Amino acid sequence: MVDLGHGGLCNIKEIINHLLQKYMLLKKLMGSYKLLIVSIVFIGCNDTLNKNVFIESFYVVNYIDSSDDRGKMLTFKGDRFIIHEFKRNKLMKAYVDSFVANNNGNNPQIYSQYNMTFYKYSSITNNKHIKYNPRDLDRYSQNNDKVYSYEFYNGILYFFEYKNGKIIFPISNVTVE
């Protein structure tokens, strides 16, 4: 048995099996992309995901756009999602990683930019409310309920985690004035 440092004990076989599953998930997510930022999480043996957790399309704010840049057509796609019963922990992150690996726009490398952005469900951040109050997406949801963004730029994946409208991962010391 191995102490994982947070009170959970696992045997080596469980750890190796878990790491192999994470490797296979990342391999599937990467496909032919170069992975710039990889977030590998180690989930404790006693963690459980609430059975009411699910992800739905935030369909009222999804978009596809294009522009011409000196004769080259650039295409942009953004799929946004709402996570019901969101709790910030390693198991939730692994759940969303798995969702991204299985639902990444079928072929994100055909877009110049493809984003998958995740928000936690709230009384404001939901399809019904935003459909009738679209300005609340910028007035409220971006600063209060945005939690993850997976951004593919020309086939390279970037991951961002947000809390209260600020990027908390990756940590940067860059200040723009």
C-alpha cells in the first residue's frame, strides 16, 4: 500500500492502472496534435463523482465564424458547455478531460482556432436565462461561472482554468499595463 499524501491509500497496481488509463486518455486527446500544456491529475482512491454531474451544450452561445487574412480563409469555432453540479476537484477535471477527448469538434485541426469553454450551471448561466438575457454572459457568467477552456490553435492544445474571472492555471507572472 502507498500513502498518497491526502489520507488515501492505494496499492501500486491501482496506481499503475490509473496512470495507464490517464496515458491512454491523453494519447487519444493528442491524436496528431502537439500538446503544449498537459495537466495530469492523480485522483485519490476514495474520490467519487456526484451521480448528478453532467455536461450539456450551452447551445445559445456556440459559434462558427470565418475571416480572410491576406487571401487565406481562417475559420473559428467555439463550443460552450454547462457543467451541472460542478465541484472544483481532480475528479471533476478528469471527467471534463474525458469529455473533451470524446467530443472535440470531430476534427479541431480543420479550424484555425477551436475552443471548448466550460461554465458551471447557475441561475444565470443556463440556456434559458442567457437566451432571453444574452448580455449576462459577459456581465456575469464570464466572471463568475467560467471554469475551464480548452483551446486548439492550428492543432496545438492550450488549457486554462478560471476562478472568479481570473486564470488560475497556468500561473503566469506576466503583467499587461
